[in-house]
Amino acid sequence: ARRVVYGGGIGGVNSGGKVPLGLKRKGLRIVVTGGAGFVGSHLVDRLIRRGDSVIVVDNFFTGRKENVMHHFANPRFELIRHDVVEPLLLEVDQIYHLACPASPVHYKFNPVKTIISFQLFYKTNVVGTLNMLGLAKRVGARFLLTSTSEVYGDPLQHPQVETYWGNVNPIGVRSCYDEGKRTAETLTMDYHRGANVEVRIARIFNTYGPRMCIDDGRVVSNFVAQALRKEPLTVYGDGKQTRSFQYVSDLVEGLIRLMEGEHVGPFNLGNPGEFTMLELAQVVKETIDPNAKIEFKPNTEDDPHKRKPDISKAKEQLGWEPTVPLRKGLPLMVSDFRQRIFGDHKDVPV
Ligand code: NAD
Ligand code: UDP
Ligand code: UDP
């Protein structure tokens, strides 16, 4: 049976009482907000594969039905088109709260739409997170927030440890994202302390892989799409700023371990392998097209100079560390991008 639910408002409700975590092999009922997005859809694949029932709640702002379409015939899968800014009634055991307009083009390059940015980022992160915490409180579900390394801002400590409070400009162009996520973390801890909600917080560092939005402006997707289309790779600033890139399957493993484990966090989930943007461009060239050109462009305001996770805490308390280095993960993403950009390879430039 095809179990797809369309239309906004209150979504579908599963029946039955809460399944104790100890009996999870009977199958949990799990809601994944933002489950039609890049990370969410890979998480859904894993949860469905291990036998759980999954409800995806997504407004398709940056997500796509295509990312989860392969589950439509599965009776353990449901898709609800819903904006988490509106209240939602469901009966579930676990909530993975990923919903967030996570694409940088929307906050960095669209000053005209400042108010829209506020609506999108702040409302989703604050009101949306509040609603999902209210849901967790009402049904006694465990709640996991996907926060971000952006809570560290332009960090003055390197690498970043979870105890570092960050260096965030509260009035800058990217504050709606950074401060939105910081508030989401605050709300999560308040519901934990004040209402005994079982919570988990992940601080995700730059992640890449198949199903990433092709034109959302993030650096890995930009470089890969540009190299495939025979366009110059756009390096912002001098290209000496660093990021640490994690393959999506490593992240999904970390998120599941965090949800199932006994520790609240926050936990950094990222790959400590650190690259300058020029080094990243070089790896993309080696993987796709050694003749690709580089074009320098002005950088955006408040761009963090360095970013690299200290993952000692996740290693120790979750027994987790990434296993896929950039040079192994990138080719897996490239075949997906090639397929999506060129379809049956008809228009591949020579
Ligand atoms: P994505 O844009 O692919 O996925 C986000 C999903 O949320 C999309 O499907 C989108 O349609 C949905 N969404 C947005 N606003 C919504 C709303 N109001 N109601 C319902 N659904 C809504 O991004 P992603 O990379 O998969 O990110 C997933 C989560 O991980 C986000 O919370 C993001 O902040 C976090 N994160 C990602 C990275 C990364 O590098 N990918 C890094 C740090 C944090
Ligand atoms: N909420 C929801 N689904 C639920 C329970 C609550 O969407 O199953 C929303 C509710 O509409 C509210 C928010 O979560 O806006 C916070 O709920 P809580 O009960 O914590 O606070 P209150 O409703 O008392 O303000
Ligand atoms: N960047 C770049 N070229 C691009 C897109 C981004 O050089 O086409 C740079 C950007 O200035 C930043 C880094 O790559 O220094 C990572 O940017 P992204 O938006 O992917 O992630 P975030 O800044 O959120 O870490």
C-alpha cells in the first residue's frame, strides 16, 4: 500500500503505546523532520532498513520527494507535507529533528530577502524546535536536535571542543542561522531540565554526499557541479580558510549512536581531516577534471577562518569516529551528481 500523506495541518497518527527502548527490535515509531532532505533521507534509509516505522515530516523547502520515493510502497513509511512551524500531533517513540533551511545561499546572498531569512531560519529553528519539543514532552518521545558547528561562529579555539562557547556575531549576515541553532540548543536543554524530556544534541560539521542540493551554494556541491559542467571552480577569498568534510554515512552512524546511547551531548560529529578551500579544489580536480580552472571571488562577511572538530568526546562516549576520508567519499558523490546533472550522460561536455 502506498502510504503518502499530502496536505498541511495535522498529520497522520500511528496507534499503540510507547515501545520501551529495550524492545526496539520490535520496531520503533520514529519521526524524522526534514527527512526529505540530504542528511534526513540517508537517515531514513538506515532506520527503514533496520525495521523501524518512519514518518517523514517535510515542507520540501530544500528537500525533494525523489530522495525518499523509493520507500513509497513500504507500509512502514509515511510522508507528511508539513511545516514544523505549525503544531503537529503524532504518536512516536523518537524524534530526529533535522528540519531547517540549511542552504547558505538563502542567508548569505539574498540581502533583499532579509525578512524572509528571519522567517525561514528563526521561525523554523525556534518555533519549529519548540513544537517538536512540545510533541516529545506530550508523548514521552526521545528528541534529537541536529545543531551545527556554526554555533562556534568564527572560532578562537582550534580545533573546536564541545565546551567552547563560540564566537558569534549576533547582528551579522549569517546570525539568523547561527543564533537560530544556538536558541534551538537552549530550548532543547530547557525542555530536558524543566520538563524531563529525553534529549540529544549533535553539532554537525560540514557534510557532503549523494543527494546534496546541486545549486544550494555549499562549497563541495558547488565545486563538484562546476567541475562536471566544465565551469571554473569558484574559490571565495584567498582560499586559505579551512573546513573539515564528513561523508554522510559517517554522520548517519553518529546520529543513530547518539540517539540510542545514554549521553545528552552536545557531541561534535564531523571528520577531523582539515582542508583549505584551495586543497579541496585540488581534490575535486583530481577526482573529476585535472584541467578545471579556478576563479577567485570575494568572500562573504564573517566567514569562519578555520573549522575542525575535536571528536574525543564522541569517540569516548559513543564509540564513534568517521571512516570515510574525502578522497574515498567524493567519487561516490560525483557519480550521483553526474547522473542528476546529465541524466543518461547525453549532455556531458567534452
Ligand atoms: P537539507 O536542506 O537537505 O535538509 C533540510 C530539510 O528540512 C529539507 O528537506 C527541507 O525541505 C526541510 N525543512 C526546512 N524547513 C522546514 C520546515 N519549516 N518544516 C518542515 N521541513 C522543513 O539540509 P541537510 O544538509 O540535510 O541538513 C539537515 C540538518 O543538519 C539541518 O538541521 C542542518 O542545519 C544540519 N546540518 C547540516 C550540515 C551539512 O553540512 N549538511 C552541517 C551542519 C548542520
Ligand atoms: N505541540 C505540538 N504537538 C504536540 C504537543 C505540543 O506541536 O503534540 C506544540 C504546541 O502547539 C506548543 C509547543 O509544542 O506550541 C510547545 O508545547 P508545550 O506543551 O511545551 O507548551 P505550551 O503548549 O504549554 O505552550
Ligand atoms: N566557498 C568557496 N566557494 C564556493 C562556496 C563556498 O570558496 O563556491 C567557501 C566559503 O566561503 C567558506 C567555505 O567554502 O569559506 C565553506 O562554505 P559552505 O557554505 O560550504 O559552508 P560553511 O561556510 O557553512 O562552513
